[in-house]
Amino acid sequence: MLARLGGFCALILLHSGLPAVAHAESITQFDRFFEEVLTFKARFIQTVFDENLVPLEESSGQLRISRPGRFRWDYDPPAEQAIIADGDRLWVYDIDLEQVTIRKLTDALGTSPAAVLSSGGNPKQNYRVQDLGQQGKIGWVALHSKEEAASFSEIQLGFERSTLRLIQLLDDLGQITRIVLSDVKENIAIGAEWFAFEVPGGVDIIDEAG
């Protein structure tokens, strides 16, 4: 997707490193998340690793999702940023740079994790879904896009007690992004104002929405 969510937006649990025995409960938790959870709120810590699992960057913030198509990622200082989607457009507000980039949501997201998490349907329509089994308390599911030009070679979702707790992303360059979720709340009221954005005065605007 974007620099943060796409590279959105600890060790990755690749398929070869997981138990060989599949655990059907992982798919059940996956289906529940996408079919029953309409709103989602959590704190997150995001870490990007290189191909040797050396940490390159760490950030934190808060995530809000309201399906379909609305989400907001607010990154904490020092690299403060807000990424907001209202179902039609996407705003990327770099607070330090005093710059806003506006894009059409469908063009900006593609097959990114943000598109997966905020979609209104089950990703099985657009992804090959693989049960990776259980590691400790976490049940893992991997998504492989059916599109050749996908932004990630693999997206992994980790569930604990039917709740999404971990997101892991592997790109074609071998970089790995891990997003650890905490203080998770599902199906709570999240006001529409969270997904509306007014450009602050004096901020540069890059409008790519057409």
C-alpha cells in the first residue's frame, strides 16, 4: 500500500517453520473475523525487518476499521502520520512534512493488507487461503494473492481465541513487516468522524485522485 502499511503500512513464521499438522480452527477464526466483525480498534507496534531479520524500523499507533472500506491508521511521534480511508478516497497526512496525498481508494490499496482487513467480504474470493496451523496460542492463516502484481508475496494473520492479534507481511525483496495488536476491541461504535478528513490550512496537497 504505502510506505508504512506496505512495508502495511520479532521473527516471521514462514510456512516451512510451522507445524506440519494443519489446525482447522485457524480457518474457522479467519472466517469469523471477516464475516462477523464489522468494526475493529486496536493499538499496534509495527516492525520492519530485512531479509536477515535485522530490525530496520519500528513504529506504533492506533488502528480503526469500519467495514466496508473505511479505516484509519494513526502513527505516534516522532514519525507522526495519519492514513485515512472513507470508502472512496485515501488521505495520507505526513504531519512533520505538512503534506497530504489524496488518492482513489481502489487505486491506492490494490491487494494490500489494508484492503484485506477493511474489505466487506471474505478474502477467499481474491486470495488463496492456507491454514498454517497452530504455534503456541496463535492460529496462523496465510493469504496468497491471485493477482500477479500483488504488493506482497504473502500475508499472514495470527488469531488468538478468535481475535486477530498479529499481521505479518513478506514482500518480494525479502523484507518482513510484523504488526502486533493489543487492546483489541471488536464491533464497538466508531463514529463516522474518524474517517472524515479536512486538510489543515497551510498544508501542501498532492491530489492524485483525478
